[in-house]
Amino acid sequence: MKYKIIKRKNQKKIIAKLKEGEVIISTPYYCQQYIINDFIDKNQYIFDEWIYNYQKYQMLDIKEKKFIYIFGIKYQIIYQKEKINKININQKIVYFKKYYDKEYIYKYISKYFYFDIYEILNNISYKMGYDCNLLKFQKYKNKWGVCFIREKMIKLNYKIIHFDKKIINYIIIHEMAHIKHPNHSKKFWNYVEKFSPQYKIYNKELKNYSGI
């Protein structure tokens, strides 16, 4: 297994994280190599588990296997010399006229299926009694979405396009529930359960994808 080592001047201890299937280890600037090696050896089983789970729950591969999950369904990615990008829903293929980075692909896919998710938002807004009819997609690192009641808007992580619509439904309910209950209190979860009885299952499943 290969590791990416980053040395930082103001760092006091060794820290490891997984980013897009790669284990990144940041260390104090003058940390000696034998100390880094010892850290890797002691945590090897953890890193192996990280990689295993990443590959198991991987939702997008633009280089090797070339696939993307959209609404829980696996689509093949094909690069070809065409004038436009397009999606064949029946054949489960996404055609790109050239190679793009992940951020472009997420923006393209979320825009393409914008009204599918907007329909979910509209239905939930009606059921929960909130006037939230503006939807935007954004890149988030540590959250699936944020609801802004004053602006009547919800911003969703564009990576939710990977998930089954039942999970997307739960994510929107979760964020809109914060309008009434700002924190994750018992009252909050009881309120979420009212609109999403299986929220515990969806919440547990989402934790598997925290590193995508």
C-alpha cells in the first residue's frame, strides 16, 4: 500500500486520513522517517479497513472501472468524441465528450437530475408545512445539506445524487427538521421519525459513505 506523506511546520503530532481512496499521513515537519514507519506499522490494520470500506462503498470511478451510481443504480461512464455530454437512462450509460474531473461530473449529474430531486423537496415541504422551494447543489466536505428557512432554500451536497431516493428523502427531512429543532435532541429525532419512520436505517447507511 502506498501512502502520501505531508510534512507541516506547525503540526505537533502524526495524523492520518483517507481521501478518495488514498491514505494521507501528515506529520510534524522534522519528524524522522523511522517514527513515521512505526506509526504506519501500528495502524496498518486500520488503513487496510479504510481502503476495504472505500472500495466496497465507492460510488464514482472516473479512471479505471469508469462508473457512477445515480439514485442507487450503477451507470457506466464512456468517454467518446461527441459534441455534447449525454445520459442514456435506459442503457444506464453516461457519455462524456472528454475526460472531466470529479467536481465537473458532480455538477453535471446534479444539474441533469435537478427536477427529480426538486420534486422530492416539493413533496416534503408540503408534508412538513414549510415553504422551502429553492434548491441548490454545493460541494460540502462534512455535511449532506443545509436548510435556510429565511431564504426558503435548501442546499444539498451534490454527492447525494449517488443515493437511492429514499435516502435523499431522509436527508431533506433531516435538514428541514432543524428548522423546528436546531440540535439533535430527542425531540428532533422524534420529529424526524414522524416523516421518516426508517430514519435509523438510512442514517446508519449514510455513515458508510462519509468518505466518498
